[in-house]
Amino acid sequence: MKNSLFSLIFLCFIPCVSQTLKIDELTLDDYLSDLSLLNQLIKKQHPNPYKIISEKEQLEEKKQAISLLKKTPSYPNFIKCINRTGDGHLEYTLPNEFTYDVIENSSFFPFPVLVKNYRIFTNIKSKILPYGTEIIKIQDITTKELVKRMNKHIHGDNYNVTKTASHLTYNSFPLYFSNLIERNPKTFKIEYLDLKTKDVKTVTLPSIDYYELYRISKLSILPINKLEKESTIHPHYYKDKKFGVLTVNSFNLTETSAYDEFSKFFKRVNKEKYNNIAIDLRYNQGGNPNIAALLFSFITDSSFKNVFNYRASSIKIEKENLLNDNGSPAGEDVVRDFENFLYQRFNETKDSLYIGNDRLKEGILENFPADKDNFKGNVYLIVGGQTFSAAVYFAKLFKDHNRGKTIGEETGGNENSTFAGYFLTYKLPKTKLKVRIPITELFFDKNTTSKHGIIPDNKIPMQKYLEYSLLEKDPEIQFLFDTYLH
């Protein structure tokens, strides 16, 4: 129940033939009772569910979805009603039975796409719609409206659209379209801009099944560098340029393993006298903030403040429907032990909140020294919509200490705080939906009112991004070369 900072996983598409939940037998009362229970759990356990959007506004948002559910009770309509608070760590996992039903009984948009802000482009080499073709409408719905609708369900902190856009690009826009927009269309009417003439044209394409979608998604152009994306830590040395790139895709690491990997990279670039390096956090969803600080110690030449803390609204645990770390019902001893842990490490404040005390900070270096293998040359930081949670803490250290230029897009996580650190997972009794609720707010800065993530110094123009991608060059890396290292 502690210290895992995962990405938002809204749909988990792994088929499972062994079915125990009969979805077609669920009633409206089943859906409504689970929605009511979910609302109570979030109210009780979440540290601040109305920080981003008020309770009144949240109810207003849900009203239309609940009206649709009452008119047509179904699991897809139930999904549209579940609580969204602007918290990117509030995570839902759908039951395998629903996943299996989707695979068997849904049809899908026929190709992967690249989403940037509220714009959608083809993300595959095709004779019908070449890579980089901008799509204007799908099923007579503007792409801006489509992304806005999806952003209500897939988002970073503060409903940040950059996280939604990257999620749709890398985790299959067609799946989300099927479950959030239209379940089983036979054809798709697509309006697009002709690449040569810039005229608006229309094409109607047949939908595809899940197995064809799986095959075709592997042909998408982005991400370019799959090796870097699929490794936890990956060093890349451009020897001719004396330029090194350290890709770090998670801070959910032990100090020993992280230090070993970081140290190897920095020892080599120092020994070989590299003048420039980049740290790539585009796919880093977070982890332990102390590992983020450890990485920063390799690029600073002086000690720095590694200060963050957690706060909670309650240190009592709702026991009903609670799961343990293995996914089984949590026993009394698990609940008791965790409540004791919280009681010892959180002090109640005057306004009835709880804040982490010195016991919680045990072992944390607040005055963090520079590493003896620290790098003194130019450092570039690459971030994007999937840069989240503790990865944003690293980006904040980088920005606050003016360590170098930041390339890419606004981070999916908030620059000053996020809801993370300690989690509880519940399984709703009727629908078997799992919800992981963060019970603490992690804040890096006393000013926690910011509405945005870390803003990069330099963002790639859209046309440049498409040009680099079509040449199958990593857009951010190539842009960095052309802008700073030419």
C-alpha cells in the first residue's frame, strides 16, 4: 500500500476466458450502488478530492453520464460515470470479463494516431492517408471535441491534456474511442486535410477487430526509439558528437540499482570528456522522489535542498472491499498495521489535516550533496506528457537550479504537488471495478496552487515534429541536435 507511483491505467486489455462476472446480468441498481460506494470511498480516503474541481462541478459533470446510464444501463456507460477529480494518480482497473467482452464484441478505429494537444494525425505509413495527415473530424465530431471528451477520463494532474495526448498516442486511441465515444461502428467517416492541396476531404473506412488493431498498432511510427522506451534506464552514447543521453523511465528503483546505473553513465561521459548530455524523462511516470534527487546529484556541483512532504485528510482506513498488495481481501491485521504506520508518521494540524513528521522523513537526505562523479558540462532535459509524479520533482529541481534547457512538452504532472506516495485499492462488489485511491498529497513547494506542469523552454513546432518522425528520427533528440549542437 506504499510508495508505488504508477501511470494511469484506464483500460487493461488482456483477454481472460475464465469469467466469473456476468456483465449482461448487471442491473441499473448494481451500477448505481457501486457508484455511490465509490463516491463515499473517495470522499473518505482521498486527501483533497475537490482541490481541482469543486464537488458541485463534479456532480454537474456526472449528471449527463448518469442520465445516459439510467436510460441504457451498460458497463461502458457505467465507466463514463466513475469519479474524476483532476488527479492523475486516481486509477481504475476494469475486470478481465469486460476486457474479454470488448475484444469479442467491439469494432475499432482502423489505424493508430498521433495526438498533440487537441490535434490528431495519422501515425502509420499508409496509401489511403499518409503519415502526418491531419484529421479534422471523426464520425462528424471534431478532433478537438474528441480529445476534450477523452480528457475527462484520461488525464494528468489538473486535467492536463498533454498526458491525455501522449496516452492516446502510445496506448491506442482506437480502444478509448470504442469505450468512450462509440462502441461498435461498422464504418468510420473521416474528414482530413490533404497533405498536398490542404483541401478538406472525406473518406469512409471500415472498422477493424481487436486482433487486426493489435497487429496494426505495432506498425505505428512513434515512438521511434523503442529500445529506450522499453528499458528502465538506458544510456546512449553519440560518440561522434561527444553527446550522451540517459533515458530514465522510472524512479521506482532501489537506491543501490539506481546509483549503479547512473554512476556508470556519468563516469563514462566524464572520462571521455563529453561536453553535452541529455536526460530523457519523456516516459517516466514517477516513483521515489529520493531517486529523482539522487539523479540530480550527478549534474550539480553543490549541495541542494531535497525537501518534500506528504499530507492526508484521514489516517483511518475504510476496511470493506479493501484489497491487499496481492489483490486479495485485506485482513484485520493488514489494516491495523497500516493505521499504526500512519499514526506514528503523521501529526494532526490545527485544521484537522495530517502532515508527515520526522519519523516519516527518516533516512531522507534533506541537504543532498553533489555526487563525486558529477557532470559539469551542458545538460538538456527532455520532458513530455507522460513525465509525471516524482519525475516532475526532478524537472522542478532542474528548473529551480537553472541547470540547463528543457525540451519537449509540458509535463503531465503538476509542478508543485501531486496526489501520491501511499495508496489504497478497493474492489467494488457488484461491478468488480478496482479503484486505487491515493491517500496522501505529495508537495514539493509551499505554493501548491499552480494549475500547470513544468513548462519547457523550447517546444518543437508541429511541422518539424512530423518531418522528423517521417524520417524516423527521434523528434526531440533531433530537434536538440539541430537547435543547440549544430
